[in-house]
Amino acid sequence: MPAGDTAANKQKETRLFLFLIVCFFPLLSVALVGGYGFLIWIMQILTGPPGA
């Protein structure tokens, strides 16, 4: 494998890693927490608050 391919691959991997850490995982976390909160909200609309 030529040295240029290795350097290009390493640069692509670094950019992908930074994208995942800076953009994707924070957005995924917000989406999961927001989705869970929405699910709880809908359940409380349908069944009433806990202990009711």
C-alpha cells in the first residue's frame, strides 16, 4: 500500500472521529432523551399522572 493512501485514510478517519464526537453523539443523545421525555408525556396524557 502506498504511503499516500495511508496518510489519506488516516486523515479521513480523524475527520470521521471528530464528526462523531462533536456532532453525531451529542445530537443522538439529545434525540434519545427528548424521545424518552415525549414518550413519558404521551403516556401521562393517556393514563394520567403516576399514582392517580
